[in-house]
Amino acid sequence: MQAIQKFLTWFEKQKPAGKLAIGCAGLVLLCCICSVPIGLLNPSKSTPEVTRTIFAAVPTETTAAVVSPTGTLISPTIAPSPTEKVKALLPGLMPADVTVNLKQRGFTCGSVEQGQLYYVRTCEKDTVDYSLRVDTYGREAFTIDLIESSVLQFTNPDKEFAASFLGFMATMPYDGAVQQEARDWVESTLPTLTGQGDVREKVFAGVHYRLYGIPTAYTLEMGDLP
């Protein structure tokens, strides 16, 4: 109690500026003292917010998957490679072109037969003295890769007859064919064949011709079997 009276006596003796400074300091001290029980009675419940970062799995192969804006994995669509069109070795010549020509000369032509690798059509003409046969082969039903023509003569084989028929077959009208040149080659070459194992070859407009045989059996091949 005496301490308070001494403080008041001392305070009254101070100048106005000193009294103001002492008053301000007292207010600050009072606020600090009062904030302690308030903090104890009302503790803060707020906790720092933890930011979580979610990492999305990224495919290791760029073609394996794509992530959409919504985060969904989308499997890519792989377009099939286009199928390459088969190029016939006797371009522009269709089986019907051959069969029509042969039927006009008395041949009988069968229907197309599908083998393991090729479509085959056969035309034949038989008499007592000879047998003529033409086979067309193609990787597709309406194309030709090879024409194989043969002449079998049973009695008194005639080279001129064989050369005439095979020369005609050499004129089949594929794209770029040099018909007369090919026919002349067949008709002039066939009589010079010496027998089994003698194969004569020539290329006309990119098509490979092979002529071979013996007097009773001559064969002309045009094209190839890929």
C-alpha cells in the first residue's frame, strides 16, 4: 500500500511528457498481461494445410496410351497398313481376253480353279493328230502372271504347225506388247530347237518368254510365277 502511495507521489511530480510516456508504457504492459489468459482460454485450432501433389503415371511408350484432359487413359488406334495391290506380270491382260480368242478357234475352256497360290484356267483342243492346251495362272482372279501354251503331236509331228500356234499365242495383247516381233521370234526360233534341255529365252516389253521342247511336244511360256 505504501508502495502505491510512493508511486503516486512520484508520478505527480513528473512533467506532462513523462506522465504521457509512463501512461503509454502502462497500457502496453496491461495488454500483454491480459492476452495471456485469453490465449489459454481460446487456443487456436487451425493447423497448417498440407498440400498434397498427386503424380499421374505416364506411359513409357508414347504409342502405348494417351492421357485425356479428364485423366482417362485412352488406347491409341493403330491404322492398318494399306495392302499393296498386286501387279500382274502380264499387265492389262485378263483371262477373258485369252479364253475369248481361244474359243473362237474351237477351244473348250473350263471355269477358274483356285489353287493354293494361283488362280488357274485351262483351255484345250484335241483331235486325233494333236492336242493343244493353254493354262493361265494369276495371283488374283482377274489378272495373269503366266501363260503356258503347249502343242502335243502324236504322229508325223509338224514344226510349222507348232510354230504357227505358239506364234499366235505370243501375240496376246498385254500392255506394251510388241506382238509381231514376239510372233516372229517364236516362229523363227522353234525350228532351230535341238531337243530336250534346249531352252530359248527372250524378253519383250518386260515380259519373259521361254520356248523349249521336242518335235512331239513344244511349249511356250510367257511371264512367270512369282
